[in-house]
Amino acid sequence: MDVNKFAAGLDAEKRARLDALSSTEAAKALEGMFSEAELIKAAGSGDAGAMRDILRRVLATEEGRKLAEMLGEVMK
């Protein structure tokens, strides 16, 4: 998945709401979980296995599950 193409396809309201999620306590709690290089490599390469691993690690935390729930609400 091309993340930039996905983001460009969102309307301004959804982009703003997604951006606001980065300021939540749940998102802040997950900040140190991954290196920026790891995230860029996984997203940029389209490596499904790496992305699944990242998602699995995030969802293994209470904060990650809460953030995923909020993300689902934003994308409705």
C-alpha cells in the first residue's frame, strides 16, 4: 500500500481527524515502540510481513487497541 497515495485520497476532515489522533495519550504511549527507520522501511517497501509484525506488536498493548478503535471511528 502506498501510504502517501492513501492519504491523498482522504478528504480534509478525515486527514485532520487522523492527524489529531497522533496527539492522543494512546498514540504518545506508543511513540517509543518503533524506530522511525523501522516504520519507514516497512511502509515504504510494502513488506506485508513487516507491517503485520508492527500491527501485532501495537495491538498487543492496551494503548494500541484503544488507538485502533479510535482509528476505526475516524474512518467511518
